[in-house]
Amino acid sequence: MSENQSIVDVKTAVYAAYQYLRSLQEVMGGTLYNLRLEEVELSEDRDFWLVTVGFDRAEFPAIMTEDRNYKIFKVNSQTGEVEAMKIRAI
């Protein structure tokens, strides 16, 4: 295998991002709804998958106002591990 060749496929990278986000739901303020894949990109150096996931969060459950949020996950293309999560400005 040549240097910088991705061994983790896109489906594995997306799954890692989803699992990471779901594992953080409680510390992010509760249940996240309507998780949806928005974008996926392999970095130019092929070291990372950049996975953008969108979701809704009920800010006040009694009122059920929805707030759409987007997170970018930096997934290592060699190991499949999430190395970073950032807010994606819209």
C-alpha cells in the first residue's frame, strides 16, 4: 500500500462519525433528532475523511422548537477513529 492511501472506506468513516455523535448526546443537552449525512470529503492529503452531519435538537421539549445544527467530524482515514468534531457555520 502506498503512503497516504485511504484504507477506511467512506461508509466506515460516516458510521464512525454517527456513533461518535450519538455517544455524546447526553453531554450535548439531550436527544438529537433527524440525523442526516450532509457532506463527505476526503482531505487533499488523503489522511482524513471530513464528514458533516446535520441534526435537530429540541431546545425546549414542552414547546418542541427545532434547532438545526451541523457538525464536521475529522475521521482518520487509516484508523477510522474520530479525531475532531467542530461546529459547521451555516
